[in-house]
Amino acid sequence: MPDRPHQRKDLTDPAKKAPDPGARVFFALWPDASVRCSLDELAGQVHKACGGRRMRAESAHLTLVFVGQVVLARVESLKSVASGVRVPAFDLRLDRVGCWKRNRIAWLGTRETPLPLAELVQGLEQGLGREGFKFDQRPYFPHLTLARSARCEAPLPTDADIRWRVEEFVLVRSSLLPGGAAYGIIGRWPLR
Ligand code: ATP
Ligand code: MG
């Protein structure tokens, strides 16, 4: 067995800890089983019409704020930002299907953004700003992605109407894998 004094030293020297690998994270609304089932059915219809890569039911979500890459040491600050946001539970009506030609994303959104949803996003953005996080600054447009690489020219379903009682929001870690992103929920906060 060769002697490896440097490796032994690394294990005991706190200044030489392994680098923080970081994570790609975002705040989101995560559907319950019943809403997920309705979303999956609609995604099937949209996929039939527009082709592309269909949303996987288990990944369905509505992004609130995309934070992006952070060091793991900062995840606790993200959680305290989330704990500081006080917004009541609300009803979200998903009744608008569209497709963006620029990125070929077919999506499901709402004709009327509920006030608590706007306040939730605003509360998170303000808290993130106070904690020094950088995040996407584009105007917020609530939507769930139903299909990627979609043919937007195809006629879309016009009768979507999915009702979602939103009672919590989550912090999600995204791992970008060759077959598409894999998500893991790393925190949950109730709305009341
Ligand atoms: P993939 O990138 O593999 O196609 P994905 O877009 O679902 O999968 P992420 O890129 O990790 O996975 O994004 C997670 C969520 O955040 C998605 O809902 C995505 O639309 C949204 N998102 C990603 N990048 C941004 C960004 N720069 N600004 C706002 N939202 C974003
Ligand atoms: Mg992406």
C-alpha cells in the first residue's frame, strides 16, 4: 500500500474541504395527483396536435421564480426567504393553451392570474433580492410547459379548464440529464 500523506491531510484540514458542488434550483407550484392527471390528459391532446416532446406527468410544475445555479451553502438562505412569504391559499384556473414560436413551447396558463399568485412571486423576488440572489428579471408569465419542440402552427385545444386548489409551494432542485431534467423537491411551504 503506497503512502499517501497528502490525501490523509486533506481529510482533517477544514480549509481543504471538497468544493461545494452547487445545484440548479427554482421555486414552483407542484400539482397534486388529481391535477397532475388532468394535466397529463391535456398534454396528450396537445402532443397529438403539435408533436414534439411531451411533458412527463411526474415533472409537471408551474415555475414561480427560477433562481438557477447556487452553492449548496446558500440553500438555507433560500429556505428562509420562502418561510418569510405569507400568502393565502388560492384557486387557480388553467384555461388558456398557447404555443411560443420563438422556443416552440406549448403551454397551459390562465386567463386571470389570481392576486395571491402574483403576491407569492413578488414576495419571493423581493426576499431573494434582499438576500442578494440574482434571478430571471423578465415579466412573470405563469404557465406549465406541456410540450417542447412543438409545431405551433397546429390548432390547439380551446376547451381547457383545469381547476387547481393551490395550498403550498415548493423549492425544486433540477438535474439536467440527457433525457430531460430530473426534479427533486427540497422544501415545501404551506399557504394559509
Ligand atoms: P430542460 O432544460 O432539460 O429542457 P427544464 O427547462 O424543465 O428542462 P430547467 O432548465 O432546470 O428544466 O428549468 C426548470 C424550470 O425553470 C422550467 O419550468 C423552466 O421553464 C424554468 N426556467 C429555466 N430557465 C429559466 C430562466 N432563465 N428564466 C425563467 N425560467 C426558467
Ligand atoms: Mg430549461
